Amino acid sequence: MGVLRTLRGKPDDTGLYECRNCGTKLAPDRDRCSNCNSREIAHYEF
């Protein structure tokens, strides 16, 4: 865990998972998009 996350109290899994093909927001444990079945999943950390 990084120092800033420790100080801010944010967990390591803070972020957004979304399909690169259609933009659907996904749960972190998904490996395919539930909307278009694409495997291209983007992960953005905040």
C-alpha cells in the first residue's frame, strides 16, 4: 500500500473498471463485458 493511500485511508482497489469497446462500468472481478462480451477491460485508478 502506498504512503498517500495510507494517509488518505483509501483501499488498494479504488478505481473504475469499464469496457473499452462500449464504456459499460464493470465489477473488478469481471473478465468480459456484460453488455458486448468484449475482453478489453480498462482500469482507472483515482
